Amino acid sequence: MSDAAPFGVYVHWPFCAAKCPYCDFNSHVRYGGIDKARFLAAYLAELAHFAEASPGRTVTSVFFGGGTPSLMAPQVTGAILEAIAGHWTLDEDAEITLEANPTSVEAENFKGYAAAGVNRLSLGIQALDDASLKSLGRLHTAAEALAALTLARDCFERISFDLIYAREGQSLDAWTGELTRALGFAADHLSLYQLTIEDGTPFAALHEAGRLRVPESEAARAMYLATQELCDAAGLSAYEISNHAIPGSESRHNLVYWRGYDYAGIGAGAHARITQDGTKRALSTLRLPEDWLAQVEVRGHGIVSDEPLRARETAEEYLLMALRLVEGMDLSRFTALRGEPLDETRLDALIAEGLLTRNGARLTATPSGRLVLERLILELAA
């Protein structure tokens, strides 16, 4: 591993076989298919643009997200990884993750992704019973998910999978039983998300109409606390609010985000943070894949927004991300970024309330504080 600051490359594949009703990610269904050769050429062009904007970096992680990257041909994945290694130095220990759905069709490509250079797979299992999977709009069955997980173990060094809890009609007992079963299949990492109703999604419309009822806040809180207890007992403690790992198996790419380091973002709807001449810049690309493709073919990139972040914005973004981590944030780094420290009176009050702890220059949210993290961040950033 390089001693330089981590640098990640995020590759967004915005296509899905179907749109899940809870999802507000930039994902699109194209039943007529896409021109894969044109899109690959566009990815390679945008990579070249980002490499020119951030030369000489050592890439410590690559993350293929979506959408559904497991709809991407392994040859496309390999070509993108070859381009990344050609533009930058690819760390010999780089973590290369691909998100996948566990349908039998997509699982057939696992060996191809591994041969292309992917060494970590993240499976979107989401639930372990077929009725829940159907209500979540998933196209796989629980049996397919477990079969894909077994196949993944034979192909990849590291495996993570996602589950969603606090689903409609789910009781605490049902969730703890499901999680206990899931932990029996877990490898080194789990992502466990509470179902949230996102604006603009079909679930939001159903919820507003009273046709979708999720557990009340206290019931969801009990599920969250039970999740921590069960995962701790299984040796996969939380290192971030929704992410659990065996020590040493944390997602290195996501830690790039949460620790406030730079990353390139490639593809329709991707975001990036690139430091140039001492100023961190926030970049994003066009969200509609066809618009992104057309702009890349004309301009060499699909960037639609490129804004310098003020010192206060950079510091507050670090605060927002780092407090999600169990390791917390470095107060001295925050002060250096913002040019002034956090308000000591406000800080002392939150510590006295049992929501924060301070150990030297390290500030962390307590377990109680992580339950009200939004409040903590608002008060600290004020």
C-alpha cells in the first residue's frame, strides 16, 4: 500500500434490469439495450479527462457502482481497469469492488469479473425471503441469492452483501431471525440499511397514500440496536453507521469518502472530489445516460458542475462524513480545513449529554450519538 493519501476511482454504470420502488439512485432501464461500444469509448474518454485533471496519483481503490454493474460485460470492466492502470499508478494492493445482483444470469459472469481484476464483490441481496424480495422489486429469489453467495466465495478474495431492515410488516423478532441467518453466510463485510422512504420514489407515493406502512421510529430503533448486538457477537462490529466488518476488512473505497480524501467519478450521474492547487473541487456529471454520452463524445467528459469548495464547506463535509465512522474525526484536521475550531461550549454540552466523546484530537459519536447523528452535525456545524 502506498504511503500517499488514498485516491479512489468510482465508475457508475447507470443501467438496471428493473427499477426498485425504494431506489432514488441514478439508475435507468433500457429495454432495447445500449450501444456498449459507444459507452465504453465514453468511459475511457472521461477517465482520460480526470487523469489529466489529477495526474500522478496512486489509485488505492476502484468501485463499480450503479445501477447494476453486473449487467456490464466483464470485457468492459477489464478495459476500464486497464485504462485506470494506464493513466495512474494502480496500487499493487488496490481494492477493486463491483456491485452485483445475485440473479443466476449475472452470477454467470463472476469468474469473468475476477479474471478482469475485480477482487471484491458486493451483492445486493436485500432480504432472505421471497415475499420481501418481491415487495422490494428485486428480480432474484432467496435461493438464487444464497447460490450466488456460494459462487462468489469461489471467485473473490472478499465479499460483502446488503440487507434492508425495517421493511413493511417486519417485526423485531423477524429481523433478528433473518440477520442471525445472514450472519451464518457472512464473509468479512455486511451492509445493513434501514429502509428509508426517499422522495420521488414509488414507495414514497405509496407511503403518502397510506398503502405502505413501515415500522415506527421506536421499532426501527430497536432493530438498529439489535443489529449492533448481533453483529458484535459475530465479530462483524460496525465501523460506520450501516457497515459492519471483520477488523481489517472495511471497505477501503468507502473510507476514501468518509475520511474526506479525493476521488474521481466516472459515468452518468457520478460525483467527484479533486484537489487542485490546494482547493478541493466538487464535480458531478450529467445524470441522463444518453445526455452524458453525447457530451462526452463532443467534449471528452460529461461534467455538468465543477465548483470550488470554500474552506468552511470542505470542513463541514469532512464533519458530516467522518462522524458516521466509529473512529470519528480528527479535530486538528477539521480546524486546519476550516481555519477555526469547533465551538468549545457547544462541544462540551454534547459531550456532557453523552452524545460525543473526545480523546485528545479525536472526536467520536457515542452509540447514543449515532442514533441522533443528524442533530449532532447540525449543532456542530452551526
